[in-house]
Amino acid sequence: MAGRNLFDALEIGSLHASNRLMRAATYERASDAHGSVTPEIGRIYRELAAGGVGTIIMSFAYVRDDAYRRDRMLGLDRDELVPQYRELVDAMHGLGARCVAQIVHCGANAGKPPFAEGALGPSDGMSPDGERPVRAMTKDDMDLLAADFAAAARRAQQAGFDGVEIHAAHGYLLSQFLNPLWNRREDEFGGPIEARMRFPLQVTAAVRSAVGPGFPLLVKINSSDGVEGGMTEDESLVVSQALAQMVDAIEVSGTTYGKVKIAGPEGHRCLYARYAARLAELLDIPVILTGGNRLVSELQGLLDTTDIAGFGLARPLVCEPDLPRIWQRDPAYWPRCVSCSRCLPEPGRRCVLQAKG
């Protein structure tokens, strides 16, 4: 509320960040074929840390290498990766940033083939691209995968990350369980939202148990699924309030990317602010708003009038990793990012507006 500033410190449990700006996770497609931290990944995150953002949420990392993942996606599925992450985390800390690992299973939304036979999902069906079958998870499948999430979180903790975020948004596996268009189960994991959220809550409980009560744990959730028949805002509030009993912060996002223009004077910004403000009134933990955050004046206005605690930025920091430092010097600065969604994963250039170095 009034009196807070965008460049005040942000606290998420024991995580103490220098400001309220967070780099929201985005997919760089810059790992190698085995999910390792490459020199390109190192360059990206050192630039972000040097650019002044308070907290960096790294690109989503798969918890199990069962082929349900994106090409050149980071992994946290095995112990040998821990030293690689520790070296990078130490470098980000040395540049003043706090860092959070984001963990995920892509489920039926894993990208292009080849894949293992039958992607995992809440119900039988076909993948979003229609290219492969989806197999409904059994209870044994769920127990094993919850353990994989827990093991990945422990690895992040061992690597020195300041926190872990569970990805339950954007149509990946945990989000699919929350979405009645995907979750058509007739057992205790399907039906009303209180049942559809059981598996995401099971995963969260397993991760909390693995990292202990004092380690910062976040979750990313859709404000709604943004499609008719999907999870609604009222249902998301139910899920978020249940998650808040186990986590230290909730990052609010949504699935309307590509459907709404969010750049320029005529664009829509702070896309999920109404929901985030509504949620923040109900919770005693920080709520982070991600999606279309572009102007200091608008973010400061939300700090002055709502209980929202912080703001995630993704594409603007792809274009200008030093945007937070620019904003500190000139709060009226308009970011160069035009939200074209054409961020290029190629060495030497991450954005079509940048000259290739």
C-alpha cells in the first residue's frame, strides 16, 4: 500500500531481495541435449544479475527426463547437475541477485516429438498439437512424480538457490490437473476444484517436506485458464489459498499470451492485476504479478493501491537485461520490448531488436 516503493527490498520467507522486480522464468532453449548449464546459459544469467533485477527465477527445469520436455530445456533431474548450478548461483549472488529454481513436468504440453510412448496427463486423450496420445496418470504415477519434484527441489537447495518455484501454470502438467477441459477424471482427482487440485497439492507437500520449513517455496499459477470451460478465477482463488498454507509466495500469471497485444501506448498491460489484487487481500504471503508489466508508473500505482508485493518481467529483460538499472535512473523510461514474442534463442542474440554481437 502507500509508502512502498518499487525499489524497496522484497522478502519471501528467508529470501531477501534488493527490489520488488523479479525476472519471470522464460524458456531460452540454450541448454544442451542433457539439460546442462551451458556457457550461453551462464552468459544470460550473469547479464540479468548485473542488470539490477532483485530476484531471478531461472528457466523451467524438468524434474524427470522421460522425454516429456522441451528441446534444450534445463534439467534438475540428476545429482551431477548440482555443481554446474552452484557455480552459476554463486556468480549471480556475487552480482547482487537472489535466484530461484523453477521446476516442472511438461506432461502433454511437451513440445515436438520424438517422445516416449504416451505423454502423461490427468486423462486419456491427445496432446495439444494432436501428434501423440496422452495417458491418464495412475496413483502410482502421481506418487513417483511427486517424489521426482521433491528430489529436484532438494538439488536446487543443495546448489545454493535462494528458493524453488513449482510451475503449476501455462498448461503444463500440474496446470492440466486444474483445468477441467484436460482433467476429466471421475476419481478423487477429478470433478470439483477441491478434487482437481489434489495432485498439485500433493506435489507441493512433497517439495515442502523435502526442502524443510525454512526454505523459500513459491508456486506459479494461472489467474484463470483464459478459455471457456477452463479453470476460473474463483477456482484459482480456492487453489491459491490452499497452496498458501505450504508456500511462501504465489506468482500470478495466465494463458493469454499471443492473444492480447501488450506493447505500446494502445496495448494492454498488467494483465492479471485485478485477480492478483483480489488474491493479495486474502493471503498473508507475497503475491507476485507477472504478465504485461511494462511501466514504472503503473507498477508503482499498484503498490500504492493494492497489496501486490512484486512484479515479474520476462520479455522486457530478454530485450534489455539492464532495464531495472535504467528504471532506477529514469523511472519514465519506456522499455524497448514490443512484445512481439519473437525472442530468438541463438548465440549472441536473444531479441530481434538487438544487433547480433
